[in-house]
Amino acid sequence: MNHIPVLEKEIVHTFSYLSNLKCGIFVDGTAGAGNHSIAIARSDKNRRPRAEFIAIDKDESAIKLSKRNIKKEGLSDCFKFVHDDFKNIKSILEKAEVDRIDGALLDLGVSSMQLDDSSRGFSFKNTDVDLDMRMDQSQTFSAKDVVNGYSKFDLLKIIRDYGEEKHAKRITDNIVVSRKENPIKTVGDLLKILEQSIPKKEQFGKIHYATRTFQAIRIETNSELDRLREAIIDFCDVLSSGSKLAIISFHSLEDRIVKQTFFDLANPCKCPREMPCICNKKTSIRIITRKPIIASDKEIKNNPRSRSAKLRIIEKI
């Protein structure tokens, strides 16, 4: 399946300056199928991209797919692939003997190919598959451990906060009752509980009634929000002057963390406004997007996944 990169034109425009560098280094922290990086490399005015690309993903299947797609484009000699979490960017660069990078992109959340693979347990297409949801299949902890092992209090907090599910209490109560009788093992097992927990009249809307709960459990399974703020700060630390960091988020909590972290980095001085600054903290970044860039109606029509996408960009001073 041909996966469409979200906000591709905007991303290509953001990193168009790479073609002017003699030898830049670009990091795709969430490589997926490699489409964003391919689009950036293709747009280079030169026959061969002047930038070297470091493609990172914690999903080994994504790395394999990315390698295949990039090989088809004849760009393999410009790419290095790393199976790791982008949150470890400083150690990744240290191993690669790289001090500074000239641009970076993070496309947060689950990828289209993970959603389309019904065997991974991210979607509702195959009710018989394991409740897995691991982005990194080398980790042992899965969604089954969340629904069967977490306390009632922790489950409620996750479904309410990460899923923003208004029926979180009823869902949590029914999960706890159900798992006492039999472990919740498959996608179908969880769907049955959600069917019992959510009023029938709310099960036929535009959004599938299980979406919010599945999203919450997926976020917890993969620790998607853990250390995100620290990772953003680390990326900003390793950016060279004049280079950019772009982040695409799909969830309000992700976007909130990105927005607040960018704001804090751009406004490090916390001295009272009415007093002279005594902390001497100077900003090291400039926020390019005061408001997030969102997909056009045309893009949303062609790629429904882009509906919830929000792109925020900063530039290193």
C-alpha cells in the first residue's frame, strides 16, 4: 500500500534550505515508510542530495520498509538507519560520532502501516489477533499487560487522560470485572467490553466507539508521552544555528507538550516582568509557527489521517 506522508508540501518547504548546505545532516526521528525523508531528498536542486539522512524508528518492520522504499529511489547511499527510540537522540548521535545536525522531523503517533497491519492489534479489523499494540516488537510489554495488570485507578487515569473518553469509569469498571473471570487477550475481548460500556446510540458516530480507549492503551503501551519534553529539548540542543525542528502531532496531549516546550525554550527567562532580568538566560530558538499548520481540505479528502495533524516548527538561533 502507498502510504501518503502527512503535510508533505509543508515539510519539504520547511527543509528546503538543506539543498544550500555543503554537507548537512538531517534526522528523521520517526522514519516510518521513509516517505517524508524521500520527499525532502527528492526536492534537492542537486542531482544527489547534499544532506546525509539518519532515519530512526523503534519499529524494525518500519526500518525494513523504509530501506526498501529508499533503495527504490536510488538514495540508499545518503541514508543511515537506526533501530532505536528518537528520545535517545543524544546517545544515537554520539554512537554515530555526530556533534550537530542541520534539521530534524518527528512525526508522532502510530503510523499508517501499523494501523493497516491488522495483526499488530492497533486496529479493530481483526478481532482474533492478540491485543498487542507494540511499536517496538522487541519489547516484551504489550497492551495485554496494561489491561490485565494495571490497577483500577491507573487504568481509569490512562483512559480518561490519554483517551479523553467520557465513559472511562464505566469502561474501567467493566475491564476489572471481566479480567477477574478471564484474561483479556484479544482485540475482540476488549471490543466486547467497550460495547457493553458505551451507550448504543454513541456507537454509530463518525469515530469508532473504541478509538479513544485503544488510543489511550496504545499511548501507555509505547510510553509515547514519557520523556517527550526532554526529547524535544535534546533535539534543540544538537541543532546547528539556522536549522529547524518540525514536529507533527495527532493528539491534543502531544500537541500541548510540543507547544509548551517550544514556548519555554523560546522564553527561558522567568524573572518577574516588572523587574530587571537577573537570570541572564537567553533564548536559543525562534518559534516559526505561532499557530500550528494544519492540513487543507483537499489533503484531508485524499488522506483522512491528516485531519488531526498539527505541525509546529522552531528554528535554532
